[in-house]
Amino acid sequence: MSISAGDKCPDFTLPDDRGEMVSLDELKTKPFVLYFYPKDDTSGCTREAVDFSALSKDFEAAGVAVFGVSPDPVKKHEKFRDKHELTVRLLSDEEKSLLESFGVWVEKSMYGRKYMGVERTTALIDAGGTVARVWPKVKVPGHAEEVLQAARQLKAGA
């Protein structure tokens, strides 16, 4: 089951790329973005992380925090962050609890082989902890800018 606009954001507590815990409780006072991606250091995931990082000051100015979420461990996130000078925080969901809650841990297929993986998806959560917008099956080019526009509109309407 996938999360939709209007749903409450599932509760979570996950470590970030510095090993610090991030929870829904501490985020609920302001809007935030969760972008779910398959794997650190692959071409599409790197482009997406770099794009969100390039706009991090704009998101900050809009009062919206941005978090990348993948099943990679904290140490791998740390290397990924340092290698590409990323400024967005990366959350490690090794147990796949948040990924499953959002319905983005799905069966995928490549060259006829089926496997479980992350369906690239982004969610904008409002200050009350409600999902304001979801972008399923994200195509990376221009995506971070589109999310920024929606985040600005959300703040303007608040």
C-alpha cells in the first residue's frame, strides 16, 4: 500500500549519515521532504542527491528540511556524502520499516530477474505531519526544482 496525499506520515526514528537519530516527533513542527532512493553512488541516485544538495539553501530559506532515505547503512551514507559533498541529510533504513510504510519497497524487475528494491519516490510532509504531496516513480532531471516549488507553495499557504 502506497502513501497518498492526506495520509499521516508514518512514525519513524532513523540514523542519519552522521549517526544522529532523526524522528518524526522532532520534525513535525515544520514541513520536510523525504525522497526515497535505491542506492548510494549509482548514477541516478547521485544526480538526485546532488540536485537536492544544490538547492538546500533554497529549501532552508523556505523553511523545509530535506532528507534522502535508502536502505544503505550509515557508513555508506557517510562515504557517499563526503565523496559528492552532499548537504542534504541521508537517513539509513536498513530494516526497511519506513520504506515499507510508504509502500516504496517493491518488487522490481531487470532483464527478467525479479528482486526487491526502492521505487524512487518523494513525499512532502506539512508541519502537522500530514503528507501534502507525493511524487511516485520519480524521473530525476528537474525533480528537485519541482519539489522546491511545491515546498514554497506549501509554506506560502501555511
